[in-house]
Amino acid sequence: MRIAFLLLTGLLSVAVQAAPVPPTTFDRAYWPEQLENPTLFDVASRAEILGFAQALEASEALDEPALAARLGLKQINLASINQVRARLWQQLWRNYALAQQSCEQDASFCYAIDSQHELRQQAARFEVASDSFYAGWAEPSREFHQSYLNELLRKAALFPQTTSEVERFSDIERNGDELNDRVFLLTFDAGPSTVGTATDALTDYLRRQKLAATFFVLGNSLQTRRDKTSLAQVRALYKGQCVGLQGWQYRSHGQWQDWQSSVTRTQAQLEADLPDQYVPLFRPPYGQRRADSQGFFARQGLAVVLWNIDAQDQSTLSAEQSAQRVLTLMLLWRRGVIQFQDGQPKAQEALAWLLKQTAQSGIGWEDCKHY
């Protein structure tokens, strides 16, 4: 009877969740200016904030059946969606208030907005004139923000039945929102790759750029790499970088019965093998973890690190498309943890494009040792 019940529960869960929505990106060529200084970063940031706020405001007019249909789901957790919406509005207002501090230098996308309520009102009537310098940006941006909002609301609709990075369980979890304005942390998941491939090139590139990122490694992959090379070579691989853990295997730690052992085994391995690079941070694969796991992580001295900017470089997006998605979300959220995939060769190409586009924009990169 119990087995039959579990099977039925699994089938119902599958029925509730439709096929994942393909990730969206935005071609930055539609934006007519380069981010050549901090003021132009703010102009582009204000535009993205208003564009996303408009999509968010419009979504609130949908009733539950219409929203479920739009998200491709049979059932949705409306309370979770509304909680995420409320948080998004708070972030949008905070970010717009920061972005409008440069309005005296360039008044593009500047409006008399002094509260979250006024931001909602402006978003509802936001429009780019057909003869505007930014007219070519308007429609592609609208499509991006609606698709990206659907990504977030879909995750919210499934939370907490299917956990993800869309929401935190407690303050022990970080997602980048605690960083200062214009500051971003680079992170890479699911490494290391096999000898002489993506991880080697990526860590070497970061050192040449004088950047320090956080690599969330898998215990079994690290052990295989050490066995095929040496402990000294593994330490040299991550020289100047930070190494957190992602568990022994890339597997959901929300459903895995042996998830605690996966964490403690990998943590012990990193403390022994990479004492100079190790940071007490855990990145849950797929963002999935148990709602009652916070006490365990606290006892292990670990913080759970989620993300708010995902490159989706494991998808069909090209390296440049991934980078363009990241840059657009950096403009929108103005701070955060950026998630790349360590084993993806296009991660380095995407990062190189991103660094070139933001070199004069006034942003900063968080030192991984300080996060």
C-alpha cells in the first residue's frame, strides 16, 4: 500500500509539472549604447527595471487558472507566487532608487518615482515612443522580460514542493542580494572537469584576469581528478580561487536519502585536500534542498549559496547568448551571485565577452574569500 501511494504521489507530481520552459536571452545589440561609464550602466539598468516591472505588474491581473495556463502547469502555489512577487517589487524599487541617482548626468528613463507604489504606477504606463533613440529595444525587451518572469513564477509556483533558487528558507541561505550595489560574485558549478579541459582553461583565465571565483566541486569528480594526477596538481588547479562543495554527486539533495553523507564526506575531503582554497559554502545541485535542512548546515558551519543570475550555459544557448542573458540580469538586479557551469567550455567564452562589455561600467567583482 505504501509503495502504491508513493508511486501515485510521484505520478501526480509529474502531472503537476509540465516540461521545463527553454531559457530566454536578450540580444544586447538592440540596446543602442555601450556601457562605457557608470552613468550609462544606470541608464540601461533603469530601462531593464522598468521593463521587468511592467511585466510583473501585468501578471498580477491574471487569475489563478489563467496564470497556471501561462506557466504551463495544472496546479500552482499561489501563496508562494505572491510571496516571490512581493520580494521582487521590493528589489525593483530599491534598485530603481539606486539607478536614478545619476539622473542629473543622463535623464533617460528617469521619472518622478519616490516609492514602491509609484514604481508600480509608472510600470503600468511605461512606454517607449516609436521615435525614441531606444525604440528598437522596446519590443525585444518586453518579450525577454515576460519570458524571464515566467521562469521565475514557474519556479515559485512549484515551491516548496520542488525547491529551487527562487526563494530562501532562512538567513543561512545567500543568493547575492546581500552584496553591495554593482558588486557581483562569479561561481562555477559541478567541477572539476577531466584533466586538460574546461576547468584548467577557466582557472588559468581567471588568474590572468586577476579574478577570484568560487568553484562548487563534486567530491567524486575531485577524487577522480586527484587520483589521475596528484594532490599537488589539484591544489595548483585552484590556486588563487575559492572552492566550496556541491556534494559527492550532482544529484538533488532535496530527495536523496543519503544527502547528509554526501555533504559531510565532500566537506571533509575539501578541508583535507584544499585547506587554502576551501570556503564553507554549499551549493545545492539544481538549487534543491530540504526545507528542514537548515539546522544540519548550521551544525556543519556551512552557508547555503544560491544565485540570482544564471547563465543557462548548460542549455542550447550559445556562449554569447549566455553572456547577454547574464549582462541583462546584472543590469536588472544590480548585484548578485552569477552561476556558470564549470564543465561547459563556453563558460570561459561567455565570461570573456562579459568582462569586455562591463570593463568601464563601474561594476565590481566580489573577492570570493570575502563572501
